[in-house]
Amino acid sequence: MTCLGCLSFAAAKPAAANPSSTSSSSKPVVGGPRSSSLSVALFSLSSSLGLTLRLDRAPKCCFSFGFRRRASPNLETLKIMISSAPASGKGTQCKLIKDKYGLVHIAAGDLLQAEVAAGTENGKQAKYYMEKGMLVLDEIVVNMVKERLLQLDAEENGWLLDGYPRSLSQAVALENLGIHPELFILLDVDEDILVERVVGRRLDPVTGKIYHLKYSPPEIEEIAARLTQRFDDTEEKVKLRLQTHHQNVEAVLGVYENITVKINGNAPKGEVFSEIDVALSEVLDKKSKESSSSMTFFSSVS
Ligand code: AP5
């Protein structure tokens, strides 16, 4: 039996041979049947069946190589960014969001801490800046985050990007890759509260759980005894981190102002989460309505 994917490829001219061809897809398309009417039909068919045609993974000889089932296409998944001053509760809220919405949590700070702990060359360089409360160089951070975002689990389950972008250049790097969030959450916390949160924060190295000596104390003595403190969690260092935050935050907000929701982060964590939850539900509702109106359009024209 002739494979539709192969037929389409056989009929196709390489994209480079057809410079006038355009693609509305934000995904990179390498070669492939952009000029073939058969391929256009194939794209339409795959799209209406909820499939994604992966020309960047060119089919070798069979339909199944070229098509991959799109996991819950954009309807039940979300692409979210969360930003705030240091120690304002991003990690705490991300855990709650992840538990409810199943998003892949990608924290720039955690990726960097992992490099530091592994003693890699990137980690050594990163630590120099982290100790000074400065932003780690884009050449380290941008690729690290980009590679994580493009992994399959993030594409399929949606993502929650924590602590990135922190500068205009980082935001622009994502925009240039066609990576756009659906909501930008800004946690707003008073500075005196931030300092209290930072100095009281502790981490359980066994479970990865974040504690606070006053607000979320460890449940039992055994956990209390093994808690660790981050090297940049001192009052002196948080002031430097805050300074860096203030220097960059406005530029980042400028990129996402149409999709920003500002949340009062001074409240207890459950209340903060309730506000975030409402905002996320609204995004899902909106997507669901948009999808049903486009389905109505599709069935009325076909
Ligand atoms: P990163 O690790 O991201 O640090 P941060 O932004 O300073 O944020 P934190 O992780 O300190 O805090 P959080 O907001 O997650 O708060 P948490 O939930 O833990 O970055 C570290 C460094 O890496 C940077 O300084 C920079 O050098 C580098 N870096 C990172 N990203 C980069 C990038 N994109 N580009 C370049 N460099 C980058 O909460 C804090 C404490 O408060 C906890 O103890 C918690 O239990 C408690 N708490 C939380 N919420 C509440 C609440 N509502 N009520 C009471 N207590 C609460």
C-alpha cells in the first residue's frame, strides 16, 4: 500500500527551491512539501484529525514516521510564565500549579543550581554571577532554557516557566524562537516580606520540598535536622538580587503586558494560589470557546 507521507515527499520540491513559499507554522520546517498541493491537503487533513506533521523529523518511508499524535493540542495544556522578585513565592506556587494542571515546571534558577552542583563549566561560570546576585550570562541561560522547553514532555503537557525571561534580551530570544506564553503571572510582594521569606527559607535535599522556618516549618524533627540553606539566601545577597530584578523587570513586562496578570503575593500561599487558579481557568475557558467556534466554522465550510 502506498504511504501518504512518502507520496507527499516524492511529490515535493525542497523548500529552498521555492523561495516564495511561506509557512504559517512557527515550528521549524526543514525541506519538505511546502509547494506541493498534495502536501497542503495533507497538512489540512492532519490538522483536522488533530495530528502534527513533523517535517523536521522527515519521514523515511512510512506515514507513521511523519506523523505524531498531537497530545491534547493546546486545549487542556497551558504555556505559562511566572515572574517576581527573589523569594516572593514562585517556586511555592509552581508546585501547586503543577499538581493541579500537570504542567512541566521549568525553573531557570533550578537548572542553574543543577549545573553548579554538577560542577560543570557552565555551573562554575554561573556561580560567579549568582553569588553576586547578578544575572547569569545569556549565552549560558538562553540555550539551557530553550533546550528544556523544546523537549517533548513540555510540548505535550504544557509548561510553566519560572524565573525566565529576566531581561529584555531573554524575552526577545524566546519570541524569536516563536515561543509565546498564554499568560504572564506577576507576583507582587512587599520588600520587607521578601527579606523575611529569603532568610527563613530552607530546602529538604531529600524531597526537594521548600520550607520556611516560620511560615511552612518542617513536619518532623528528622526533616528539620537535614534542611539546607541556599548560598544566596542571605539578607545581604537578596538586596543585590532585588536590585538586579528592579533593573530588568519593566523591560520584560513591556513584552508581555497584554497577557500579564498581577497577583498579590503578600497573602498566605493558599490564597495566592486561589487567585492564580482563577486566572488559569479563565485562559482554559477562553481557549475552549475559541476552539469550539473554530470547529463550528470548520464544519460549516466543509
Ligand atoms: P532563582 O533560584 O530563580 O531565585 P529567585 O528568583 O531569587 O527566586 P527564589 O528561588 O529565591 O524564590 P521563589 O520566588 O521561588 O520563592 P519560594 O517559593 O522559594 O535564581 C537564583 C539566581 O540564579 C539569580 O539570582 C541569578 O543569578 C540566576 N538566574 C536565575 N534565573 C536566571 C535567568 N533567567 N537569567 C540569568 N540568571 C538567572 O519562596 C521563598 C520562601 O518563602 C520559602 O521559604 C517559602 O516557603 C516562603 N513562602 C512562599 N510563599 C509564601 C507565602 N505566600 N506566605 C508565606 N511564606 C511563603
